[in-house]
Amino acid sequence: MNIESEIKFSLNAATIKATLRSRLIERSSVSKPKRKQLQSRYFDTRQHLLHKAGVSLRVRRLEDGFEQTIKVPTAGPVGMLTFEEWDVPLESSELDLTKFDKAVITRFNPRRRKLKLQPIFTTEVNRTTIQLQRGKTRFELALDLGTIESHGKPPRQTPVCEVEFELLAGPPLAMLEFALQLSERFELHPEHRTKAARGYALVRPALGPQPTKARDMPLNPDMSVGDAFRQIVSGALTQLYSNEIPTIKGMPSGIHQARVSIRRIRAALRAFKKSLPYDKRKAFNGEFRWFQQRLSGARDWHVFLDETVPRIRRNRPNARVNLDRLHKIAIRQRRRETNEAMAVFRSRRYTRLLLQFQCWLLALERDNRQWFETELEPFARKVLKKTRGDFLVDSRPFSRMTPDELHGLRKRGKKARYATEFFACLWQTKLAVDGIAMMKALQNELGEANDAAMARQILAGLQPKALKPSTLELVHTWSDQQVRKNIKSGQVIWRKFQNTKPFWLESKAGDS
């Protein structure tokens, strides 16, 4: 069994030759380029049971024979694709699972059912590989140009043009720094999907990238502060990567979840700020904030068109105002803002940010070993106490707050909620669960109030006379009523939350 860690980028086929001739590659190469043709057939059941188990199974034709491989995702360096990999030689192109160790097969087929495996897609690529050395780090650069073709009827095909960096030996930081330098010379776009993942999406579009919420990644009380930060940020980056393609396709939920993932990254930088270098932390927070803002317009118009306008129609059914023009304008504005959001993940600025951020994270692990020896629970208590204090700094009733003050409260509440979600699992008490539920309910009320207020703001940004006064009046009236309704409901939760004892003051579950 081997552990394979890699990072991939798509690029323009026209730049492949220029990339290979790059002086940057020449200065670091320790081998001459090798070229070979690879054909790989991927197997699964009709129900895609292997894919559902997170397993890929292929038979690859080599120059001197055949090889079958099982790959399973595993934990690895932040931001990199890492797999456990089992390779066994074959005499022919026919699949033979008996050549694998039984323990390997049991991992994805514990009941030892007879699997009716069949080829589902094939990849054919011309691969050029070069081994590179940076200090103590040795890695392979592979340029792949070819296709993925499904075995269905009719067969579908998608092109492959990507560069892959695979770590061979040493720390990964030098390899990522090299990729960053190469991305400054050539337009590389992060590709967080394997060829197998792209093949499954080709066979069945429903298996392709879908808008993805944050996964639960509970912290272990035995973790250090550094371990906790790495796990939280890794989870947020995984969510961000999962929503790149849905955002590029203009999916509203993908754009929303991409914004959520960026907020989670910024929340982690804020929660751990006492342990992070000030300048770099501020710089990355500012850059992620810029990307978050680039996605906000699309999110606001999606909410307005899909939620606000239908609610106005339902709540004011007898209004003698034609909302068709408003609907058309909203569609046009949403398309414009969505195009901007889609462009964000295609930009070189995005590639640069991800690579710089990953390099910084790896450097933190290398240069701050004491951080990985610091006990987590006392640190978490301080963070939770600070964020709760900031949230409750203004404890007045909602009715006495201005819209700007409510907006500020909502932002402080988000910071407190993310910090609470990060660390509450260290206590695992009913008070912790109830506290998070209250914060979510409060954020929902304040969020709906903000969406209602945003309806007025985004219409104010339209060209003068774009809408009739009667239309504007209808939206404004609904907005005012909705904000008052949410403030009234939220006030009950707000008062209850203020009177709730912080859960981290309790003994943990199981403590005497």
C-alpha cells in the first residue's frame, strides 16, 4: 500500500509546450521528460456501490503489461488530494480482485457480496512526467492531455488537460511553493477532482459536484490548539473546493455555500488570532473577505428573486401592482451578478490565494511546533468567553436598536456562533446543544430581517425610474412589515439567550 498526495490544476492545451520549456522547471528538474500513453478503465456496479463507498477501481494498460489499482481517500496535507493506493500487476486487461489482499477488499465489501463489476468509463491520456527537486523535497510533475469517455449509450466524452504535482519525498511545502511560482507564469486553475470523479460525473451527472454544506468535523479533547486549527480550516477548505464547480455553473446554493465556507475560514482566523502571526492573518482575512464580497451580489439577487418576490405575491395577493417588470429586472441583475461570481473561481487571483494560503498553513505547522503542544480546552474557553462578550456588548431590546446596530449585532452573532460550533463538541452537554440551537434561531430571524431590508437596498441601486413608484412602495411596505415581524420574534430568543448560562462553565459530560 502506498500513500499518494497530489495537487492538480487545469490549464490551456496551447500552453503545455511552453510550460514544459519553462526555465523554472529546467532549474529544478532531476530527470529528463518521459512520455507515455496511459489507458485506464474504471469499474463499478450499475448502482455505483464502489463510488458510494469512496473507492475507485481501475485497470491500467502500461507499456509492459497491465496493473489494477484501488484508491481510497485519506487524510493528508491541507488542501491536497491524498489517497491510500494498492497496485497489483495483471497478465491481461481482465479485472481480477483475487489478486488483492482480502483485508483490502473487505474495507469496501465487508459482507463479501458478489459484485457485478463492469467498465463504466475510460481515460486515455498522453502523459509527460518530470521529476523535480527543491531542497529535501522531491516531487513529480505530470502533464496529462487526453479524454475521459463513458461506456453508456450514447457515450459521452470530456477533455483532460491538467498538470499534477505528486509528492515523492520530503515536506510538501516546497512543492506547493513551486506550484505557486509556476501559476504566476502560466494560467493554472485549481482542479480538486480526480479523473475518476470527473468520469462518474460524465456517466451520471447527478454524481457530479453538487452544492455542499459544511461537514461535521468534531474536535477531540486530546487535540492541541494547532491540531484543532488545522482540522477546522481543512474542513472549510474542503467545503470551498466542493462548491467551486457548482458556483462556476451558476448554482444559487453553490454560491451560498461557497460564501459560507469562506466565512468559516475567516471565523477560524478570528478565533485563533491570538496564536497566529498578525500581518499574515490580517492579509488573508482581507483577501478572503474580498472574495466573499464578490459572491454577495449574486446571493442577494438569488434571494430576492427566489424568495422575496414570491413572498410579496403571497402576502399581498390583492395588490393592484404588476410585478412582471420587477421580475424581469431581477432576472437580468441576477444573471449579471452570477456571472461575476462565476468569474471569481476562474481568476488567477483565486489560484494565487489558495496556494499562498496552503503554503502559509504548512509553514505554520513547520515553524510553530509549540502550537501543536498547547492544550486545547483552556484556549477554547477563552475564545468562547471573548466572542460571547462581544456578542452581548449591546444587550438592549431589538426595538431600541437602529438598522445599522441590528446589522452589527447580526455580524457579531455570526462570529460567536461559528466559534461556538467549532468548540462546543469539547463539552457535549445539553446546554451546549441548546445554546447553538438558540444562536441558529436568532441568526435565522436576523437573517430574514436582513434579506427583507436588502430588498430595499438593491432596488435603490437600480437606474432611476426603472420601476414604477407603486412597485417600489409595495416592496418597501412588505419589507418594513417583515423586518418588524422578525425583530419581534427574534427579541424573545435574544432575551432567552442573554439569560442562559454559558455551557463551558459547566463540567463536561463524564466529569466527576
